[in-house]
Amino acid sequence: MTRYPIPELKDLPADIQEKILEVQAKAGFVPNVFLALAPSGRMARLLCVPRRL
């Protein structure tokens, strides 16, 4: 049981699905923070924006 509902990948918008699958391919798993923020499309999109350091 979690505090935040974790959606099914198939229920997410296509652009967020694509980003999550990219993370999974690179890391070998999907960090929980991606799935927890996925229902809030804006937050999930901000999390997936590449940043330059």
C-alpha cells in the first residue's frame, strides 16, 4: 500500500510513457518518483526535461 496512487503505464499520456520508457531503458528500472509524479502531467514533464550542468 502506498500513499500515492501509482498509475499503470498504459493509462498515462503518450509523451510521459515515452519518457518513462527511456528512463527504464537507461537505468534498467523506473524510479518510483517518476510513477508517483506521472498523474500530475506538468510535474512529470518537468522531471523529464534534460538539464545541462
